[in-house]
Amino acid sequence: MRLFVAFDIPEEVRAAMAVVAAKLQNVCASARWVRLEGAHVTLKFIGEAPAGKVDGIKTALAGMPFPSAFKILYRGVGFFPHERRPQVLWAGIEAGPELRALAEAVESSLEPLGIARERREFSPHVTLARFKSPGDLAELRSAIAAAGALEFGQSTPTEFHLYQSVLKPGGAEYTRLATFGSKGSAAS
């Protein structure tokens, strides 16, 4: 099973991102644009795990503390790893230290199960598109610059989820396996 831990994005934020993505898609058809109805903020990509490990993952996540309420602002776009030869176009996320603490708590909770810590620094974002080749990036960069400051909205997460991801030709399909709330309890 391919697993990850994430929290969902409110519908109004996804809708605002979809409007911008549709405009940008018109100038960069070579990118693989993400279906935003499944948009989320990944706290931890677990990767392939045997089905027998899922209950242990759920127990570990249910036992971890959830930070007090914190606000997330969704704004701006950028590229990973860099603008000249990007692999990903993302929408930005701004949050206080609580978001980083939550991601760290997820890492710490899963490490005793043999799930390796992420080597890269936590960089919260929402993936909008992926690139295989440079294609028509000059037009995309111009369209982004012309769009000015992009504001997508905000949220105050109160829960996060364990998801299974199944890769399909039309894009990844996500199944929620468990939900963990601010009290740390799991609901499957």
C-alpha cells in the first residue's frame, strides 16, 4: 500500500487554486496538471508499506499530540527544485511553527515503526503541476508574473488523515483510511 499523512484543503481554497491553475494550464499544456479535488497538504509521505502495518500506523498517529488551533494562509506559486529546471509548480503555504511541529510529531510517531524520517526539510505546499521537460515554461513564467500576488484563502485545520494513494493513468486516487482530530483520537 502506498501511504501518506495529510490534511485536507477547504473547498473554497481549492476552487480559488483551480481558477488560477486553469488560466496557467492554457499557457503550459506540456505540464501534467493535478486534479485539485484531491488537493491536500502532505505532512509525511510514507510510501509503500505492507497492509499489516496500517493498524500500527493508525495507533501511532492516534497517540500523538495535535497542536492548538493554527491558521494557514494559501498564497503565491513557485517551483521545485528551482525555476530554471522545475519538476513541480506549487501553491505556497504560510503558517506558524505549529504546522512544522505537527509534521515533526508525525515523523517522530512513525519512526519507531521503522518508517524513515524525511531527509529533506519540511516544505509545505500544494502541488499544482508536474513537469517532465522544460516545454513552454517561458510563457508560464510570464503568466505567473502577470497574475501578480495570488491569494487563495486560509484555513484552520482541526484534523489530519492517513491516506492510501493508488497511482492510475488519469492521476492518483486517494482513499482515506483514518482521521485524527485535535484530541488525537482516530476514526476509521
